Amino acid sequence: MTTLEPGSFLAELTAVERADLETRGRVRDFGRGDVLFTEGEQSTWVAVLMAGRVKAYSYREHGGEALLAVRGPGALLGEVAAIDGLPRSATVSTMEPARALALTADEFMAFLQAHGRVSILIMRTLCQRWRDADRKRVEFGMFDATGRVAQRLVELAERFGVPYERESVRITLNLSQEELAGWVGASREAVSKALRTLRRHGWIETGRRRVIVHDLQALRRHAR
């Protein structure tokens, strides 16, 4: 059974709520790189991620992706457009093979009407996302590219890290340097330089789409 991310939408549902949700939806499988939602399109359905990871991003004016978030098993996707009826605010695509429970916007709204407590859970999640977005805007003004890369690596290690050798942590999410650059709001060259700096300190080790954190506490101190 896939392990849900702690605090995710699905992890917060009761057994009764989850059973009702599953009866209303249909399971869909996706390959790596498949697009679930496209920025600007009108909302027609909502997804609950059962397995795999996805990224939400927007296209930059001068090309490339601005990575907005990475979601794992248990995440609710596309709910904002279903609730407010406006076009999608971001594109969502899979980073690996994934499985999701799909509901039409009407089915999702009927589920919320039947379970008032779940609406409160969604409100809390949206508040957390707004706070996180505010924090990242502050970080952008306060930290250089190396500091912002350190912050994202700390986040990735805490969310997607598994024990490695001794006290090291291996980040299981495979992000390219382009994707990391889009996340921290810097050029690929600036991110490459930041990673070299962190490697030189001995805090991380990198390979092709691989990052091992050898000193998470040092990264945390640098990120602050």
C-alpha cells in the first residue's frame, strides 16, 4: 500500500469519508510526464493522488517553467478551480508513473456538501499554501540563489528524504537542475553554482538527478 504524505488531504479523511469519496470517483493511471491539468483551461474534474508525485508549474514569460509545488500521495489537486469556477491557475504533470482518483467538479462539490468537516480541512490546506507562498516571496528578497537552493533542499530532504549511509539523507525525488532553478526563481547557471558551493562545503553530494544530503543541520543553518 502506498504511504500517504503526512498531513495530506487523503491522510486527514476518516475511514467513512474516504470510502464515500472512493465510491464517487474513478481510478485513473498516468505515465511519467502526463499532464493532468493545463494552465488556463476550464475546470472539469478534481484529482486525489493515490500514488506517485506530480509537479505544479507555470510557464515563464521568457521561456521555461516556474515550479510552484511538488505534491505526493494523498494530495488533492485541482480543487480551487472546481470551487471558484475560474480557469486553472497552473499546469500539473506527473514526475513518475502515478495513480489518481478522479471526480468531476460536480461530484467533488457534492462530496463537500455531504461532509462539512472536509471543507474545513481544505480551508486549512489553502491557508497553509498561501502562507508558504508568502514565505517564499520573502525568501526571494532576503536570500541569494545559494540560500534559496539550500532552503529547497532542506524541504526536499524533510519531505522526500530516506536514511542513507551514517547520518546522510538521500532525496528520493528526482528534480533536474532546470526544475530546481524554476522553483527557486534563478537561472540554471546560478543553481549549478549554488550546488557547487554546497558540495564544496561537504554538505551535499550530487549526481544525475540525485542528491544526497550529508549535513542537513548545516543546510538548515545556511537556509536561515
